[in-house]
Amino acid sequence: MILLLVASAASAQKKVQLKQADKLKGRGGSGDERFDRLLGNVILTQNKTTIYCDSAYLFKKRNFVEAFGRVRIVEGDSVTITGRKLEYDGNTKKAKLRNNVVFTKLATSTLYTDNLDFDRPTNVAYYFNGGRLVDSINVLTSNKGYYDLNTNMASFKKNVHVKNPDYTMTSDSLQYNSRTKVIYFRTPTTVMDQDSSTFVYNDGEYDTKTRRADLELGTAESTEYVLEGEDYQLDDIRKIYKLRRSVKLISKKENLIIYGQAADYYKGKGIIKVFDRAYLAKIGADNDTLFMAADTLVSIDNEDPDKKRLLAYNTVKIFKDDLQGLADSVEYRTSDSTIYFYKDPVLWSEGNQMTADSIRMLIKNNTIDKIFMNVNAFVISKDSLLNFNQIKGRKMTADFKDRKINRVIVQGNGEGIYHILKENEKGSMGINRIICSNITIRFKEGQVNNLSFYVQPEGRIIPPHEIKDEDIRLPGFEWQEKVKPLKSDVKKDQKSTSKFPVPSKQLK
């Protein structure tokens, strides 16, 4: 008797049961297709599933229901599905809902679509021909997808769009956890911020609540820059973005590219720091490129053009076909296209070495126009007999023409040593030592051609047989050719991986 009761209860659990209907309006069909026609406030149940509708066909033998009108399925106390039409198979426990379908999971999200298939045993809802998932933070739409109730994971396929008050996303495929509010990028996804900054994420995840992410980045683009990297992590609340491995920063307006293996972008401040084998390439006229390497390169963006800066600090090296240099730190001001060299700067151009307490270089038409040397300015050049011609003074200005040094003007406390060569340049005729306030040196093909002295010059010519060691060097002389950078010293290899780890998922 007990076994029969258990078997009867089990059978009832498997069958769709009629709980209520205003009318039972006859039977139709025959055999497996025989059905009861139910009208008005129909309620059907199976286990914890309850079906409400205006009318229905109940196929008892097939354990199948067709429901119409205001269809509503309630699954336990957490899931409600509404629509205009339902086909429900009580044996497989699969429901097919059509027309104005609304799938709601309590306290998580709501899915809107016209075509939804719900598999009760796996607790997965599938939609096709367009769907929209809405929660307290995001609206996600796509052509098709599925929602797993067990994990709260929604997967979106084809023409995926995400709308958030702070950004929009487009993708071919992504996933979203409606409980944790985390988006998972599965294919390249384009994200556009409120300020029209655009990011392309290839892989990774983004927490829409904390607005933090751990991503594989393709590119990020603003009106000023394009930023590329392999690994990318962001704190979107504090607007801090960290990129690692194969980092590239492209300045659209300055024709300039910065490379490195690590970058930190402080979006709110408009500051980008690039480090770990960092160098920049500024492309000039006729592809004449200026390379600059440093421990750290910093780009500072600002709405005020006068406040825009590019900084390089710690062991700065520059290389150009006709110019090389060293400095402790460098500043490039985009508003006036001027490069400032600080703390023991040294520049070499066409065999001429230039030093001063500080140096600034004016760029015009993407090539060097003038170099200004301030305080303890010193220019040294080597002639064909390896003698050192020297000029020093308080300030100097070097003019360039056709990418070569053309003239140097000395202002204040001028001193000079110039070796006078024989006409065939195979011997020396002595040294011309001069002291005066101002000096002008003219160059031809990068070599000293002639000198002019102004304001009470005092000079003497020392014949070769009277030259002493102290006569061939001005105070402060230091020839530094051994440390002149090569191109390979400046243009860093970017193939190996970064020594700086990808940041942890919780930025602090």
C-alpha cells in the first residue's frame, strides 16, 4: 500500500496538474493528441512550477500544455516569466514562450525578448531574434544569448550593446554576471566613455559596481592620443589605468610615439607615465626621427595648451642622425615646440659638443631651428688635425640651417681658442686665443669657418713652437665623446616581457 502511494505521488510530480479554471470546455483530438480546453483564470502546476494563463490546451497523455493570453510562469519564489503564448513539455520540463516575453529573477535582473526557451532542469533560459537584459546598473542587448540562473551568468552573442550612465560598449560576444555585476570580455569589445574616449578590450573582466578591471587591452583612443598595450587594469572611479607589456602611446597632433613595457594613466589629471625601457620617437621632416630614452617619460595633457608637457627624467639620452645628447631631465613644451634640457646637458651636432647649465632647443617645421645655452655655455669642435676649437661664454645661441649648425652667437664673457691651420690643413700655424664680450662663429658643413669678435676684444696668436699645455684648453674643458649615445642606446628593444608585474585586481 505504501509503495502504491509513493508511486502515485511520484507520478503526480511528473504530470502537469490542473489546479484551477473557470471553464473546462470539452475535449478534442484523439489518442496522444487528446486535450482538455481550459478557459478563464487557468492555473496549472508541476512541482514548484506554476503556470497562469487566460486559456490553455492540456494534453494529459503527452503531459504537454499550450497556453495563451496573459501567460505567467512562476518558478519557486525567485523566477517569474510572462508572455503571450507558451508551449510547455512536462516530461522534458522545457518551456517555449513567445511575444512580449519578460523573464525576471528576483533582485538581479529582467530579460525582455519575443522568443524565449527555458530549460527547467538546467535552469537556463535561451533567447534568439533579439533580447534585452536590464538591471540596476546596465542595459545589455544582443541578437541572441542565454541566461544561467544557477550562476547568474548571461552570455550575449551577435551585435552586443551595453549601456551605462558612464559608457557604452559594443561587441560580438561577452558575458555578464547579474549578481556580481561583472562583465567578461570574450571578443574585442569597444568601450566609449562620456568624453568620447574609446577603448578596445580583447579579453578580461570589468566590475561595473567597483568600476575596476583586469583586461587584455587592444587600444585606447582619445581626441589627443592612441594608447596600446597587452595587459590592462583600471580603477574607473579614481580614473587610474595601468598597462603592461608592449605599451605604445601615440600623440596624434605631435607626430610622436612613446614606447615602453609599462604605463600608468591618471585620466582625471591627464597624466600618462611610461617606463621600463621607455623611449619616444618624434618623426620630423623627410622622416628625420628624433629618439629620446629615459627611465620615465611623462605626458601631461591639459585644456590650456600652455600647460601641456612631455617630461623625461633620469638618464635621458637622445639620438638623431645629426644630433645626439645626454641630460638628467628633459621637458618638451608643445605650445612653443621647445625642448628644455636640465642638469649637466650635453649635445653633439656635426662634430660639435655643446654644454651649459641648461639648454633649450626650438623645433620648427619638425626640425631643429635654434639651440639656446644658458650659463657656462661651452662649444667644442674637433678639426681635421684632431685639435679642439673652443668657445665659451655666459649665453650662446646656435642657429641651424638645412638640419646643420650654421652659426653660434656668444653673449657675455666670451672666450675662444681657435687653431689656425695651413691652407692644405696638413699643419698648424698656431692658436688664436681671444677674450671679448660677444663672439659670432660661422660654420660651413658643420665645421668652424670664421669667427667675429665684438666689444673690446683682446686676443693673441701663439705660434706652434710657443704653445704650452695650458694654452690649448679653456677652463671647464671636458670632451665627452665616449659617452655620446648611439641609436641602439636610445631605441630600446620592446620584444621581451615587462619586469613590472600586471597589477593585482584590487588597486590600492
